[in-house]
Amino acid sequence: MNRKEAKKLLKEYLSNENLIKHCLAVGAIMKRLAQHFDKDEEKWEVTGILHDIDYEQTKNNPKEHSLIGAKILKERGVEEKICHAVKSHNYKHEIELNTMMDKALFVSDPLSGLIVAAALVLPSKKLKDLKVESIINRFQEKRFAQGANREIIQMAKELLELKQKKFFQLAYEGMLSISDELEL
């Protein structure tokens, strides 16, 4: 499956534009991390794009989130490694993170929201005007973007062996690469 096919599939299940943009942002972060780790960029990006495919179906039942998504993807013939990454990204299930791709998705998901929030408080509301240092500062403000699970974001150091600044830099670069599509 390629990016275009993943976007088409995502739009079959999601109608909320902000949620679609979130999925694209996570896909862009995943692609940039794949480049950094010399992994399959397309597979990682597709995984990020599809990670919340079931969100509108499960928003009132978080215990089902990601399990239904993985089932949808499996039924569509998506490879098992992507299905497992989607299933394991929801920390509530405590499913083992087996691969580097699983781990990258797990920590990238909450970071995307923090980066978006950090951009939206700028006068320009543009990613191009955001600095990595600002993301770090906002991360340290516990009341800022409270939905961005900082404990999970911090796990990048352990799971991906990336220092915080490097992880934030790579994530920012990924999102910046599709800033027009994100309208940020």
C-alpha cells in the first residue's frame, strides 16, 4: 500500500478534517523517522496515516480503539506488521511493541498534537515559524496541550534511543515537509 492508497482508505472511515490532518502529520513524522533509521519510508508513513482509521467509530469506546482499526486493515489485506503497529499504539491495551516501527508510532502519535498546538499559538500559525526550542519549552509547560501524553513522548529516549531534542527535530521536519497539506 502506498501513501495515496492509504489516504483514500483513511477517508473512507474518517470525515473529520482535523483528524485526517492528525493522521497525515503522524505519517509524516513516521516517514522522517524511517529516513533517520534507514527503514522502509513508505511502510512507516502508511502506518502513521492509518493509525487512527477507527477513531470516529470508537471515540465513545476507547477500549475498542486501535483493535477495530487493526481488524479493518487486516480485512483490507494490509500486512500484519502495519496491523500490529496500529493495534499496539493505543497504550490502554498494553500490547507489546515488537518492532522499531511499533515503537516509533507509539511515541509519535502524541508528539504530533504538541507540535500542532505549538504552531497554533504563533501569530502566523505556521510550522515554518516554529523552532524546535519552542516545542521543547511547550513540552515542559504541563498545562499546555494537556492531551499530549508527555510520559509516552519521553519514552522515545528509551524506545528509539533518541534524545528529546533529536526526536522533536525529526518530528518537526517530518510535519514541516507536508505543512501545506496540513494547512499549518
